[in-house]
Amino acid sequence: MERTLDDVHQAVREEVAARADALWGVASRLHAEPEYAFAEHRAAALLSGELERAGFLVERGVAGMPTAFTARSGRGRPAVALLLEYDALPGLGHACGHNLIAAAGLGAALAVGAVVEETTGTVLAVGTPAEEGGGGKALEVEAGVFDDVDAALMFHPGVHSWVRAPLTAQVQYRVAFHGRAAHPTGNPTEGIDALAALVELFNVLAVLGRRLPEGSHVQGIVTQGGIATNIVPEYAEGLFGLRAATTPALEELTERLRECAEGVARATGTSAEVERATVRYEHFRDSETLSERFAAHLSRAGIPLSPPVPGVYLGSSDIGNVSTRVPAIHPFVAIMDEDGSDHTPEFAEAAASPRAREVLVAATQALACTAVDVLLSEELREEAWARHRAARTG
């Protein structure tokens, strides 16, 4: 007797439930042993090893990153990717809950791989290092990891339970000013103060910030400002983080930063260098079709998801780069109350709490069921791709 889609959903939910203790063990071990961007060696070995033992074909060192990997079960199209993040925050550990993201992606891939016939298509688990600033997914996109994928799925723990992720575009730029050293008392007129130019740039950007559109801002720090108080600084440098609601808006903001720096340089007699310091994160383009499926599956566990609050943004992520190529989801599921915040010691504690365990199991089941939908429903894939292409051209 041929299985219905509901039968397959039930089978993957049971697979996840049977693995619940093991998945929580993985999440707890990652939480206890935090590793940082591009140095997640224990985490990558643990996760890829679990997949390899389950019969997945594992490739390590993907996209030139030692801690990136892919693990494949099945063959051909359709193909669905489950994304695993596992880097932590320096000084805070898993204060963004990536230990839960990794365990959920692992569990969903294992469950679907165990239930769905290999001839149905491909289940691809993708190990994605360095989300917290390094842009592992962006590098994987450029390396073609997602070229033959029909959907990319992940969830993120948070303080809200939102079906869609309002994630902005983000990049960092280094701005340096070159002046001329002099003694501030002996020959002050011979000096050209590079630090004064950098300070003036901060002032100009503060004025600019009052006129920026919703979702855009510039935040800067001084990374080098001189070597002694009795020397006019001949070199000063700042690092500026730029965010905007969309990638085109970020491009406009980047050009404004460049114009401001060049204007300050002309006014102060310095010369300015403006160069990109990080991988650019694209804004996230949600696949409404697939997000609604995930939300429906998650509601079975008694966790309803609501639309995000208008005007509230939750940072940036390299999942945005993936979403430029394939239909993707990145829902948030709360593991602590809304008066909290991620990137705090309290959130790191919440990522190892009983509530986090409940969310892990429920989100893993919802991810697995959504992955099954992608593999088994041609109509769903066509709708997701049609909306994705329409949004991209729009």
C-alpha cells in the first residue's frame, strides 16, 4: 500500500522523537564546548561524523573552509538542504543558540534520510561555519554549494516566535585617513591630524544618520588613533558597520559613506581610504510558501508563529546570501520571553534550558516535515520557485 504524505510526515516525526535524547546530547555538547568563526573543528567533526555513520556521503573542507562540510543522502533532483550553524560568540558562548540550529538541522536530515527513498531526490545537510561575521554561507553560495538545490531550510532560536525573519543587509568597511606627523607644540602648523579627520567623519555620519530610511544605520569604532599625545597622528583608522533593510539600500549607504569620507578628507587636507573589510550579507528574502508550511507543521506541537512586528529588525545573517539563489526559510522560535535578548549571557543559558529542548524537538520535526513536502510535492516546489523568481526580478 502506497504511503500518503501524511504517513511520511508521521514517520519523520517518529524518527525525530526516537532521536530526541541523542539530538539534545549533541546540542548540549556543542553548548559546553563553544568554538568560534572558522575554528569550529570539534563541532564540524561531531556533526559530520553523525551523518557519515548514518550513511550520508560526507565532503569536508567545502568552499575552502576546513570546518565546512556537506553530507548527502539520495541522488538527483529535487534536492532540499538543511543548514547547520555551529559557531559561537567570543566571550558569550552559544548566546545565539547555534547549538540548537546545528542539532535541528542534523536531526531533520537524519530523519528524512531514514524515511524517504533514495530515488525520491537528495537530502543535503550543509555545515555552515562563521555565521557570526565570517560569512560561511556566502562563501558556500559562491562556491556553488546551492546551485542544484530546490530549498534551504533552517530555524533560529530567539525571543520571538515569528514565521518570517526580518534580517537586514550588512557589511563592514574600514576607513583610514592619512595625514602628516608633527609636534603639537613645536611645529603644530606642519601637522595634518588624521585622527581629527576620523572624528569629523563620525560627526558627519551622525548627521547623516538622522536622515536614513528605516532599517538603515551606521555604527563605527576607532581601531587606530595615534601612538602618543605629543605627536599629531599621521594615521587613523575606523571600522564601520553598515546595515540597511535591503541590499540595494545598503549599496546606497555604502556610497554615502564613501562620499562622506572623501568630503572630510578634502576639508581636512588628509587622504582617505575606504575598503570593504568583511563579506557582505544580503538581506533575507523569505520563501512565504515554505515558511507557511513550516509554521503549519510547528503548530502541531502547540507553538504558533506570528508575522514579525513591522519596523523591528533582528540583525543580519548570511542566510540572506542563500536566499538570493534558492527559496529559503529562517523562522524564529522563542526559547525565552520577549523581554530578553540574544547575544547575552541569559540567552546562552536559555540555549541549554528545558524550554530549548522542547523547541529543538518541535522545530526539528517541523523542518523534517517541510523537507518532505519539498521532496514529494512538485506543486509546492513550483510555487516556491515562482514566488522566488518573481521577488528576485521585482
